[in-house]
Amino acid sequence: MSNNIWFQSLDLKEQHPQSEVVFLMQFFSSSIARTTKLFLKLEDFFWKEYVPLKGARLPYSIEGNALQLRKLIISNSSFILLLSLECKRCVVVGNSYAIKNTSLGNTINKYDVVIRLNNAPIRGYEEDVGNKTTIRIFYPESASPDPGLNNEADTLMVMVPFKSRDLRWLKEILYDEKRVRKDFSNPPTLIWLVDSSKVRVLDPHFMHQTANKMLHIPFPPNKGRRYFHPTTGLLAVFVALNYCDVVHLAGFGYPPRKNLQQPIHYFGQHTMKAMMHSPHEIGREGQALTRLEEIGALMYLHPHL
């Protein structure tokens, strides 16, 4: 049963406070239909129905990037294929420290679709995070040099284009062109041992809808206000809510900001101190996920902060 059908079958007025009912109605009534393309296709550059968001650039619109994308898509027919997630049980596995010592690995492996984020490792952490990966959502700076180490052979590598140079990086990789790293604050890998047939580019429309529908971030941003983008984790949740029948989460939840020494991830050494200048509104994201959890749109597999 789809999230939309599930929503319509509930007597929400009796089961949830009015504020939660309004939130659910706003989210699912404006969510992306399952017929909406998940990945960019060649037709995006010829069909008149593709209307860029006025004044928007990446990560919310392909405006100004058609030439780079067209070369990528034309040269690689795999970009034209769509992923069908009908009637699927999905789990989005975040990178939070909250998943550590949960022993959820076997449970995660049983889902139809397992979505992972960025360069989060699997090897050595299988007991807690499992080893099945259907989709890995990433951006160039979070690409692992050898995806085969922590993904399966048929894992879809879905790139989120935050900026034009992200598309340039992908083109240079797939065409084996000279790499240009100077425009990146955190240079991405120069070697990416990936099967190009398993690479996709996420339609920026999903990023805009995540920001607009889940976080209610105004666009264009208010003058003088620092602009925040949704995290890849929240973006993955939005994709799952629109394409999956059941959505569960694992590895989501940040510790309180005041505890700057608390580890963020189940791997590595980063602590909350690294989040002090984050380009994301993690508090707002946490509130959105909490509301969705409270109304039963998604469920966590473990206790979370």
C-alpha cells in the first residue's frame, strides 16, 4: 500500500493533533507523483514540459547546465533508464553515530531497497549497517575512489549535482578527460573506479521539493540570510517517501549541538564541532523527520536522539 493510499485511508482527525494532520496533508498532497522521473533524461532538453524554476540554478534547476548534461546523457544511454520502486519496502541508512552497536545489519539486508549516503563504509561495520546497497546518493566530494569496496556490483550511484562543477567532474571522469580540481573547496577524487552504466544524475526537482515541502525554505532566499541546502540524507528520505510503500530509517539523528565532542558518524573521527559551520539546517531537518515519524509516515529502526 502506497504512502498516498495509506494517508487517504486514515481517520487523521481522530488519531493526530490538527497541526500534524495539516503537515501530512501538505506533504502528501504536494508530493511528487510516482510517474515523475527520478533521473535526468535526454528528453529534458527537448520537451517543453520541462520548466526550470524561475531564477534557480543548481541544485534546484538545470538552468545554464544543459550542454554539460546533454553530453553526459547522450554519451551514456543508461541515464535514460528510470528506476521503478513500486511496491517496495525501503530503508534509508544514514551515517549517524546512533546506528553504532545496534546489530541491525541482518534486518537492513532484508529490505527490497537499501539507500545509503555519500562515502559511508560497509566493510568492518556489517553487523550494524548490513552490506546490501541498492542506491548510493552522493556528490563529488563524497565519492569514494573505489565504489566497489563498499557497494554491490549492481548498486546505482546517484549523483546529486549541487553546482555546475559537479557535472564537469562527472564528465571528466566518464570521458577520462583532464581533471580540474581548483574550483572545489574540498577536491574530489581524481580516480573513480565506477561502472558508468550504473551512474545516474538525480533530477534537481527533487532537491527543490525537499527544501520546499519538507523544510519550507523560501525561494529565492531572503536577502542577507545565509542559504541552507537540504542534506543528502533528507533528500534520500524525500525520494523514498515518494517512491516506496514502506519507509524506515536507520542511522539518523544528531546529538545536541552543545556536546561538541560527541561523534557524528558511526565511522571516522568527526564530532559535532565540525557542524558549527554546517551549510545545513539540521535542527529544522530533525523537526521535519520527527513530525513524519509521529504521524506514521516513516519509522525508525532504533532509538534516536
